[in-house]
Amino acid sequence: MSKKTNGQELQEKLTWKFPHIAKDAPQQMEKASKFCEGYKEFLNGGKTERECVRLAVRMLKKAGYKPFDPKASYEPGDKVYYVNREKSVIATTFGKKPLTDGLRINGAHIDSPRLDLKPNPVYEKEDIAYFKTHYYGGIRKYQWGTIPLAMHGVIVKKDGEKVEISIGEKEGDPVFCLTDLLPHLAAKQNDRKLAEGIKGEELNIVVGSVPFQDEDVKEPVKLLALQILNEMYGITEHDFYRAEIEMVPAHKAADVGFDRSMVGAYGQDDRVCAYTALLAEIETKKPARTTVTILADKEEIGSNGNTGLDSDYVLHYIEDLADQAGVKARDVLRNSLCLSSDVNAAYDPTFSDVYEARNSSYINKGCVLTKYTGARGKSGSNDASAETMAKVIGIMDSEGVYWQAGELGAVDAGGGGTIAKFVAGMDVDTVDLGVPILSMHAPFELASKLDVYNTYKAFKAFYK
């Protein structure tokens, strides 16, 4: 073996490149693949925020968690959970150190881009029945045309009965879809900008085409569709005004590639971080610091509303923890550390011009630390401090976690935000950490199994 030159030795000492995990630690492939089997089941069972909360609570109860009681007292290792309006959940394992030493907070979100039904959604046109929709979050509308969709949600009837709806997931269920023009007739549509390939008011979902058999009935196709819904769920058109109905991709999570190295599925932003955070929380026994694991709603539309992180429900929960311990919440918060656990955009060689390669995240190189998000001049970003970055990097390095750093695309190419700024706004040191994703916000997103597994390892290390 030839001896290294002084330049080679110096280069090795002073420069850095994040390794490809499969080259550096090929033994992780089997562990990552096994871990992602449970992850795929979580994705299939939780396509809405309400479904994710139900799944999470089921997992928490099985692990011995109890509903949080502000009047109770807890010992290190005790586990509790709190559900906010069936659309977000917080889980805690009490630590050995005093609460004034700070919490270890991990916040992910469980809402994803989708098509929501409008309050008055059902209509008929030229013997076809449709649902009118209003898209939720940052979708590329053209991606939602002609794919199978499933109907999920809840309707509260006049008598207060709550009806859960799920159509399109079981074998033999019908599915729904948008139509699009055939290429032979799309010359005018082809002249549209890509963002207007399908316009917002063209996101109309086909739900039926056969009429109710009565010549005296107006809109008979709509009536038959409503009759079928009434027979299935006992609901009427008026009940849609008391409903939250989401139309989501009907396909299941699947392995992608000949090597099965990736997971392809709807909603991996950000349920990939929700699942890994939840597993790490459950497996934490008697941590040094008390944990607060948050699965939040409404991130895709700015974290607004009383189930999003721009509300005070998490602050109130932490205030209750502080009151129990007889300390001030402000003393707890200022000594806490938070991972805003959200995905980042993985470098896509097909569309390389919107990335800056040196500062992008890549699939198969581990979880990605994102110091700042925002747009252009870091607008709307938390921008973690050097001290916060050092703390989190030190935790991961000490536990052998594969991690990388990355921005959300090139400067001025666009941008985005996470829940980080809302937690930081409570006087908490916060930084983004999550999984790099290809085709983010599409109906079918891609994540590396190795990255998913190392994100789980990062959260375990964070809570240790």
C-alpha cells in the first residue's frame, strides 16, 4: 500500500464529505428494511391527521402510556399522553433531572397536502356526479389528475353522532378520481403554464354516472350517489356542512427500486418524522430529561388553528408540567432543546438547477440537519444558533448516527417553513432535523430506508 502524501493527509484532516451509508455501513441495510415494514403499515393506516392520532394513541396505550392528569404527580419513567381535539397528540416520558434543566422536545406534523371537500360539495353536470374540492397545502395540481383517490373523514350528524368515513382503501372498494383531457384535444390546455395545467376549480372528483330511476327527479345521478352514501353511513347532503372530508391517494406504501432501497408513499411529509419520533418516544425508558413528543396538525397551511403549533396548546401543556413540579414554565422553556422534525428536499439530479449541490441533502446519507428554512433572505425561518447546532451534532456523533446538513433548495429558488419558528418563539433552542425526500408534496413521495432508520436513531439519541 502506497504511503499517503502530506497533502493527502492534510486533505483528509481538514476537509469533510458526508458518506453514503450503504458504502460506509452496509450492515444497516437489513436493519433499515426491517424497520420500514412497520413504517409502511403506519402510512397505510394513517392517511389523515385524525387517523394518525388514533394510531398513535393505540401504540402509546399498548406501551403503557396513561392520559395526562394535571393534578397527578409523576415519577421518572412514567409515561403520559394528551390528545388535542382528536387531531394532534403529545406524549411524555418523565426524566430523572429536574424540569428546570429543560425538556427534550420533538415536534413533527401529521397533516399532508390533499384535496378537501367544500362545504357544499355534491353536484351533477351532464349526467355525471362530482365532488367540488378545495386543495389543502402546497400541491402541484396537475399531479392529482387521473390517479385513484380514497375518501376519508368525519361527519357529525344533527343528533351529535360522529360518523367516520373511509372508502377506497379496502380490497373491492370503489375509488374516485379527477378527469383530464386526452392529448388529442389538449392543444389549448398545453399552452397553459404548468401551475395552471389543472386549475383550482377544475379539481372536481367523479363520484357517479348512473341515475336514480325516477323520471320526475332532478339531478338523478347526484341523487343516486347520495342514496348510496345514505345507505352506507346514514348521512344526507345537509350533513356535509358538519364534516371534514379529505380525498387522498388510494395507493398503498411500497418498496421502490430493484434493490427495494426506498419507500414510496403518500404523506411521508411529515409522517416519516412522526413515526420515527413516536417509536423513539415509546422506547425511551428513564431519560435524563423529560420528553415532550408532539404530533401536530395544520403545518401545511402555516400551523394555524387550535391544533397547529401557532396556537398555545403545547405551551399550556408545558405550563401544566411546570405547575406539577412547582416551577415556572419560563425556566423550563429557556433551558429546553427542540428538534423540529420535518423533511427536507433531497437533491434531484433530474432537476439540479433549483439546488445548490454543496449545500443540499442527499438520499442515503442520513437524517438532515437544516439550520434554517424560510424563503430568499431566510424569511420566516428559525435559523438555529451555532450553540444549538453544536449540541445536536454532538448528540448524533456520540451515538454513531449518520447525518448530513442541507438547505431547502438554492437561494431565491423558493423556500418553505416548518414548526421550528413557533417552538423557538416560546424561548426554546430549536433546529430542524428530518428525512430528505424526493418528490416532496407529490401524491407519491420517495424516502430512503437508510435515512428513515437513521432519523429514528437520531431521535433515540436525542432522548437518551
